[in-house]
Amino acid sequence: MAAGGKIDRVERPRLYEQVVERLINHVIAQRLEPGDRLPPERDLAENLGVSRATVAQALVALEVLGVINVQHGNGAVLLYRPSNAAVLRGLREHTDRLPDIVDARSAVETKIAALAASRRTDEDLEQIEDALHVMGEDIAVGGRGLEGDELFHAAITAAAHSSVLARMMGQIADLVRETRIESLGQEGRPEKSLESHRAIVEAIRAQDPDAAARAMAEHIELVSDVALLRP
């Protein structure tokens, strides 16, 4: 209840949340099992009377929650059949913790980037560039670059040569994966993220800790701009 005895306004579910609910109802009604595929985005958008962007956002939400796995060329594959209540609760919890995950990444990964710039070896740099190449190749054929993105940040963490910071990143790895899926599911984001990664690599290659920290901070700001946190 709000201050002064006023009752808080009831928030209406966002359109993509309604689509998430419809998709779960479809899974239950059709008795889909793990390994079954959901209809293509275009068909879902047409049947539900919404844009493909809204359907894509709903699918990203389900992927973040581990309900589906979106595979390039294969569409959305069901991993498990949940209840509507569990999915909607998980979605709200995910939305609530996103800002905290962003804060943690900003605090830890900017320091990691600075250390990587000052401590990296030639082999470390090679691993970072290899990960960048993996991400670029995936995006070039229509993928989102998820695996390459994960390899990239892991390689930078390794290049920092800090066991404690590496342990911290390991502890929040699952939470970071939520933001990774959320961000790279945004239209046009994989290409922008890849370009942002290149700026980080340049600073690490030049062994410039301040530039590396700035580039990582700008990258975190970019990837944190996701639909769930917009009004």
C-alpha cells in the first residue's frame, strides 16, 4: 500500500508477458514434450496477432528461464514443460534481479579488463582473439554469438590472472548468462556487442589498463540496455 493510505495501482502485464502465458498454454494444450519444437516466430506472431519483435522477446524470456533452447536454424526447442504460475514468477524474479547483475558486472568486469591489459601474456591475447573470432563467425551466419561471447569474457578473466576475481565470476556465471541471453536476443545487438568487444581487445592488446576499463564499462552499459528494463 502506498504512503498516505492510498492503494497502489495494479500494473497490467506487458504484452510479451501475455505472449509468454499463451505460449505456455500452447505447450500444455498440445502436450508438447522436451525436445519438441515450438511453431516458428512468424506463425506465432500471426496466430497471436502481435509483432515478431514481441514474440522474440517472449521467447528470449523463456530461454532465460531455461524453458526453451533457441537454436539457429532449428527454432525454439522445449526443454521442460512448466506451469504458467512458475514461469511468470520466474520472469518477475529475473526482471527484479537484472539491475543487481548489471551492477555486479560493472564493478567486477571493469577491474578484470584493466588487470588483463596489464597482465596478459601473448597466449592470453591469442585466446581472447580466438573467442572474438568464434563470436564473429556465428553472427556472420545468423547466430547470436552466445558461445563466443561467453568464451570472450572467460578469456579476459583468465588473462587478469586473479584467482579471487575468477572465483567471483564463476559464482555469478549463471546470473551473467541470464543477461547474456537477454542482451543478445535484442535485434541488432549481436553485431553491436561484437564491435564493443573489439574495442576491449584493442585496449588489452595495447596493454592500456585505463582504456580497457573504459571499454569494458561502455560494453556493460550497452549490453545492459534490454527490453525488460525499459518502461
